[in-house]
Amino acid sequence: MILKKCRLCDSKKLFKFLDLGSHPPSDQFKKKIELDTPTTNYPLQVNSCLSCGFKQLSYVVEPEILYQQNYPYESSLTYQVKKHFDEFVKSIFKDYNLKKNDLAVDIGSNTGVLLSVFKKNNLRIVGVDPASNICKIANRKSIPTINSFFDRNAVNKILKKKGKAQIITGTNVFAHVNDLKLFLKNIKRLIHNKRGILVIEVPHFLTLIKNLEYDTIYHEHLSYISVIPLIPFLKKFKLEIVDIQQREVHGGSIRIIISEIGNYRVKKSVLKICNMEKKAKLNSRKVLVNFQRKVIQNRIKLTALLTKLKKMKKKIVILSAPAKGMTLLNYCKIDKDYIDYATEKSSLKQNLFTPGGNIPVYSDDKILKTKPHYALLLAWNFSKEIINNNIKYLKKGGKFIIPIPDIKIISYKTKRK
């Protein structure tokens, strides 16, 4: 579906500033028997609203295609993410006085990692997630999860069984929602009016621009969030941002706390982030067009490096196969001509093939067995932890290629510096 107007303000004045071509959905890994079946590609382009400044994809892929076909993403397979969620809950308890038996609802709850931390802190919990295979994993872990999109029916089920929620969370979910107006209407029905809070965590568009994080653009990420356009949009629903916290997770995220207007004092952090966005000139055509230019340069440099290494008969593999990495691979046209195989910690992706390039995916231990010369690290945002976990590979002479924001080669010698 082509999106012809702004998701927030309905303006039709849209400026396309980034075109990454056409891609398959980043989480549609294939089985071996599916390799000969046609792959459907969809446009991957980003528009800026000339009226309010909101950034969004020009084309919306149906959510049933993205999330309900053996969805292969499991949250929190790194220590960094687990630590992040522990801090998340501790911070919210401290600042917003959550009480025993309050209800926490997590939208897009995945396997229930965040909810499990709320549960340890004596809150009642319920998750909502559209991926049936992921919901089964969560429910087996005693994390009650409704297999559904966050719609009116899901809200009715929660209200009937659990009542109103004191906290509703959506980590890396808000940007996945096409109809944000309906989303907030459902939030309003479910949330406790007097002290309830909605907490969303999203990659910050400011960081995306600053660090050339074009790989975080893929079909699941319909919107690219900055704070300034959200303020008048939330006001339409009698909601306001009361605090914003910057976090390093996922390459640079912001945690936005939202509540009914007047429930809480608005902290200085909101004005601080707005001023940062203004200073960065995120709506400037010059800034946005320059971003496209830098993206093209990154592709040229990365493919030139890989081509040089292949001519030197070097064996190159991929370590970690996140959805974001599929954008980089398909945009740069990095396929089996460059890469021998990929590895992935998640068992849900092992023994499958990457969307688009059809690169086979194995478990991480294959790297030590085959000893490739180079490993392209697609989950660069977790590079420190992943490299430390694979120090044996470095000690045996292997090298990592970090593709973003600047292309770097990490050896055991450089790691020690």
C-alpha cells in the first residue's frame, strides 16, 4: 500500500529523501525447499512530511505478511539487552511509583523478557503479540500472552480479565504501527486515567542521521521517530510527553514516557531533546539529501572492500543475521558471490537462508570450525559484546568488519588497544 499522506498530520506534502530500492521483508528467511519460490520485493523509501516533519516509509507492507509467517525474531539474546530491560523496570518503578499488583501490558511482547522483569517486581502482567510461534514460547515460560495485534478485541480481552493498566509498554513497537490514531485510541481505553503511563522506546531519528544507521530502515519500521512532530499529535488525544531518556541500546534509542495531560510534571528532558532536534535541522532538505549521499558512499566503500578481499582469495562470512542486516546486504547487493555463509545465535534463523541473497545461516560455532579470514558483523550495535564472545576467533587470526557508521576492520591486535 502506497502511503500518500502523513501518518500524524494527514498532510500530502511529502518529500522523498532516501531510496534504498526494493527489498524482501527483512525477517522472511527461507527454508531450503523454498529457495526456488519467487521472492516478493517491496519499495524501501523514506519520506519527510513538509508540514510537521514526521519521517515514514512510502510503502506499507501488510502486517500479516511481516509478522504472522513464522516470525524469526527473539528478543534479548544478548546480555546488553537483558541488562537494559532490568534498568528499564527499575527506572520506571522509581519515577512513577508502581505498586504491587498493578497491571503491566507489553505490546509486541515477543518472548516476554520485559514482562518477566515486571513479574519479578510483583506486577500483574499480560503481553500482546501477533506472531503465534513467538506467543507459544512466551506462554510456555508462564508469561501470559495474547496472540493478536493490539486492536479493540485485544483491549477488550485485557479489560475483561485484568482491568485497567497502570503501565503500557512498547519497545521497538510504536514505529511498527501504521494507524497510530487507532493505536492511541486503544491505549486510551486501556490505560488508567489518573496515573497510568505509556512508555515507548524507539530508535531516535537524530541518531539514525548522525551515525548513518540506514540499515535500521526496513519494512517493519514504518516510522522514524523524532520528538517534535509527536507533541501536537499526542495533544489531540489529551496526552503529553512527560519525560525522555536517551539510551544506547539498538544504536541509540529514546525512551518516551507519555501520560494524560496534567498527570505528571513535564521534565526538562523534553525541551532538551527538542532543542537537540532543532539544532540538527532534521527537516532540512540539505541535511536529508546529504544523508542519501553518505549512504551511497558507504555502499561503494563496503562493496569495494569485499571485492578486494575476494580477489585476494579471502574467505568472508557473516556473524549475526538481524533484520537490519538484511537491509544492508540487499541494498549493497552482498550475496553468495561475496559471503560463504552466515551465523546466528537464535535457533529460529539457523538452517534457513537470508531473504534476497539466499545465504545459508548456521550456528555461531561454525566460525571456529571453518576459520574464515573475515566476519562481517551486521549487529554492529552489539559489536563489543559479540566480539568479546568470539575472542577465540580473533586469537586464531580472524578479523571482524564493522560496516556502520564507519567501515572498520577489527583484529586481535587492534582489539587489545
